[in-house]
Amino acid sequence: MMRVLLSAVLLLAGALPLRAEPTGQPVGLELVLAVDASASISGGALEFELRGHAAAMRDPVVVQAARSTVIAATLAVFSGPHSLKVLVPWTIIRGEAEAEAFAAAILAAPREELAGATALGSAIEEAARLFDGNGIEAPRRVIDIVSNGFSNAGLDPAIARDRAVKRGITVNALAILDEYPWLEGYYAESVIGGPGAFVHTATDKDSFVDALKRKLVTEIVSLPSCTPSTVR
């Protein structure tokens, strides 16, 4: 099903007029992967999240999507206010070799469970700054929040989201529903924003990697719509 969806999106994208190449390093998407490392992520869950991201980046369908678009990605972890820490710097991914290098960099990155609060607003605000001065230009910029918690410290995530959207940045989310089954609605209301913004959900570890793969393919190749959505 994912391959059929990917093929259809690529055919539609090919029918659209091409945009002029921007200055700097031209790519189709700049993507910040922001991963929750707060106190709500315990019992090795951060390690599972990071290994899940590495597995998703190696998936053939995700690689095909990245090849079709050419993306720039960076991965960071966050917990309380002003805690965002980059684990993998900006990397241009054109195909399998670069995707494999990005996955290996995730696995090799130092592990540090940050503990403390879950500051989603601060994470969005600091993630938005990662686009500044990165030497990359793209028609789309996306922040991808992965968390199993709600914001309980720092800047209101809706305020941070609105600031990011005004800068032309879309905020998407993958909500892990292992503790709070109502997070999907909360993220849809208070976290995501921008053209085509969406929430994907995972109910547990068994569904996490598949949800992450679907989310990445949607972010990389789907044409933005005007209505935020939630997707299981």
C-alpha cells in the first residue's frame, strides 16, 4: 500500500511545474527530527526511539522517497525548556548511502536521557532556529516532534507552533499513546500546524517503527494540503 501511495504521489509531483533552484544547497525538504528524551521517556524508551529512527531511515520505501526528493535532515533530543541537543548534524540524503550514514550516526550518537519536564513549545522554538544559517535552501521546512507526553513546562506549544508557521515551517508529530491515549487530539489542537500538518500515532513499541516509516514517507513526498489531519 505504501509503495502504491508513493508512486501516485511521485507521478502527481512530476506533473507540477518545477520551481527555480534556490541559492545554497538545493534540496526538496529540510527536516528536523526532534525526539523526546524527558522523564516520561523511561525504561530504555529513548534508546528504542533512536533505534526506531535509524531503522526507519534504512527502510527501502523511505530511501526511495528521499531519493525522489533529496532531503536534508538533522536529529535532536529535548526535555525541559532550552534543552534541545543536536545528536546528528544536517545531512543531505540523496539515496541509500546517505540514508545508511544518517542511520549509523544515530546509532553512534551518545545516549543521555535528559530527564525533567516535557517542554514541547521550547522544543519547537529551538528546532526552528536550526534552519537558520544551515547553508541549505528548500521549498519546504518541517519540524517533526516525537513524544509520548504533553507539554508541562516552558513556552505554550501553540504559541511556538504559530511562530514557526509564520516563518513558513510546518510542525508535524508522532504521538506515542502508551501513557496518554488522548494525546492525538492534544497534538492536533496544540502542537501541529502549517500546510499539510498531521499527527501520526503509535500505540506501543510494536507499532512505533511502522508509524515512523509512514510518517517519514508522508513528510518527504506528500504534496501539502490546506487541512491538518490525524493519521493512525
